Amino acid sequence: MNNRPLQSTNLDEENCLSDEMAEVLRQKTDRERLQIGFEMWRAANCMIQATVKQEHPEWSAEEIQREVARRLSHGSV
């Protein structure tokens, strides 16, 4: 796999990735970076699902999953 470098970043209002973390990620392979991203998505999915279940205990599993998808997609689903 290609181990392309990530673009240089600065920590500011628009970008939450510090230069130090960008350097750590530059050392990772594409596969490792993809795995990190997937694990972050999975963690977000679990946290949102738990939040929705707590907010709406009366909802069915399908309604919960629909709301989780909506929140993860910023309303585009």
C-alpha cells in the first residue's frame, strides 16, 4: 500500500488535528489509518446509539437505528 504523507495541519478553530497527531498518523500505513478511522466511526455509532436509547426508551430498534444514521450523516439520511 502507498504510505502517502498527510497534509501539514495547524490546531485552530477549523481543524482539530494537532501537528503532533498529524505526524503520528503520517507514520501509519494507509491500512492502519483506515482501521483507526473505522474504529472511531464504530465508537461514535455506539455512543450515539446509547444516547438515543436513553433519550427515547419507547422507540423500536429500527427507529433508533434510523436516528443514529441520521445523526452520523448530519441529517442527510
